[in-house]
Amino acid sequence: MKKLVFIFTTVVALTFSTAATAQKTIVDVAVGNKDFSTLVTALKAADLVSALQGDGPFTVFAPTNAAFGKIDKATLGSLLKPENKKALANILTYHVVPSKLMASDVVAALKKGKGKVEVKGLNGQVLTVMSKKGKIWIKDQNGNYSEIVATDVKADNGVIHVIDTVVMPK
């Protein structure tokens, strides 16, 4: 009986300790934050959820709902349609860099690059990260800017930096 109690106690303890230390992927973090509900909807529409649940590491420049709100409603609605899945995936993968870049890494790269550094999104296009007036900005391929408004939201497969405008590839 003592062995049975010991085994049961050990199994329960291991189950709870594993659950308590379980990490969250970038997608899990986004799903858990109401400010990313439009991003999550877009990831699902583009069929990118499983990709961002992978091992990574990834750096995601994540637009908030307010950032998506800057896009014309008809355009956004159109992008979420199944026939525009490829275009949506191109936009979303532009926001993902295939490495883990913490804010300190970005700041160090900016110092080394005299206030400017280029990173390549998963879609193969370049984003320019720059320091301007004490803030960090991303410049897209069309010359539009997005401010990084929060940094270092950690996930087990990378990091999220929150941006205030959706960046658009060519």
C-alpha cells in the first residue's frame, strides 16, 4: 500500500510540476492577449498558426488591433478571405524574423549600425529598424514607419515586439 501511495503521489507531483513549467509559444501568447485578436484571426486565415507554434526561434513584430484598425476595413476584410490567403501570408511573414532578437540585441545592432539595421522577414523582404528621436521604429519596403511600442514579450520559441502600424511588403 505504501508503494502505491508513493507512486500515486509521485505521478501527481510530476504532472503538476510539468504543467506549471510548461512554456507558451508565440501563438499562445498572442491568443492570451485581447489586443492581438485581429492578429490571431489573420494568422488563422493565412494558415500560419502551426508555423509560429514551431521551434523557432522567431522575432515577431506584432501589430495590435489598433494597428490593424488603421487599415481600411474593406481592405482588411478582403485580406481575410480564403482567396487572398497568399497575400495575407506575405504580409504576416514580413512581420516575422527567423531569429530571436531581444530589445538589447536590437539596441546593440543599432549602435553598431549608427542608428540603423536591416533585418529580413520570413517572406524574404527587408525591414529597416532605426532609432529616431529616442524611439525605435521599423521602416517597411514602401517607406512607411511603425513604432515599436513594447518589447521583449517572451515566448518559449521567440519574442514579440509590439508595433503600432502594420508594415507592408512590396
